[in-house]
Amino acid sequence: PVLLKVDGPIARIVFNRPKVLDALSVAAADAFLAACKSVAADSGNRVVVVAGEGRAFMAGGDISAFEGPAEEVRVRVPTIMEPLHEGLEILAGLPQPVIASLQGAVAGAGMSIALSTDLAIAADNAIFTLAYSKLGTSPDGSSSWTLPRLVGLRKAMEIALLSDVYDAQEALRLGLVNRVVPAADLASET
């Protein structure tokens, strides 16, 4: 569900569940953590790119984990969130820059991951939303820490509480991304 591709000094962590818009499952969260550990252990890496395969970067967490009796959900959700958080902590501690390469849906956990990177490049077809309030959950994936630092507290509260959808140009204007490029050029620009 997550690929680690190393090409010389470039390490790419690629979410690879394109049929479900790279939604974060338990297996994907575990594989993300394993990829982050591998990247951290390889001193030959000079830059880390985080990307999604297919039409989306990541459409968020696999919401089937939120279905069912509350007791089961309380057990299931940490099995996704804990490896995600540990992986993000590893990436944040790297001396190498971490770049998000974003296309299509960048939602929920996907937006949280994108916000946590050092630089973010978006295709002109990228669509951003935190979406946590639509599920009745609080933001995860470090977005409650990173978002206010990027856009200020009041705008961060608006983005988190209203779960509005932003296109790539608006994400650029808000400071959620550093650059917007044509979708066909995203890989080469990254």
C-alpha cells in the first residue's frame, strides 16, 4: 500500500492504493511508518518526496475504520493514527528536506501529511480539505500544530471547523503550498 522508491539521493514514499484514492488503511499506515524508518536509516538520501499514486495524493483515512460500535472504533482508529503519527515525527526530524507532491484529492490525513512537509508542490487539479469536522472527529496527523503555523490561528480554525474545499490556487494564496504547476508537469517539477 506504500512504495519506497530510492533513486540515488532521492527517496520517494508513494501511497499506492489508487483504486481508493490512496485512502489510509491500517496496512498503509504501517507501511508508511516502515518507509519512514527506512528513509531515516539511509544516510545517502538528500531529499524525501511524499506522493500518491493515481488520481489523488490521499483522500484521507479509510473511513470504514470509523464505522461500527464505539468500543470497536476506539480500538481500531489508533491502529491507523499511531503509525501515521510516528512516521510524521520521523520525517519532521530528518535533516533532509521533505517535499509533498500533490494531485487530486488532498483530504483529511492526506492534507495533514502535506501540511507537515517542508515544501509542497501542487498540481493545478489538486483539491484540499481537512474534512475532519464532517466526520465529527478532531484533526490528526499533526495538522492542529502545522496548520496555524502556516496560515495563522483564526484562518486555521476556519479551515478546520468548516471543512471547506480549496482549489490549488487558493491553497497557494493561503500558504498551504509553495507552488502550483500543470498536472502533467507535477513529477518533473517536484
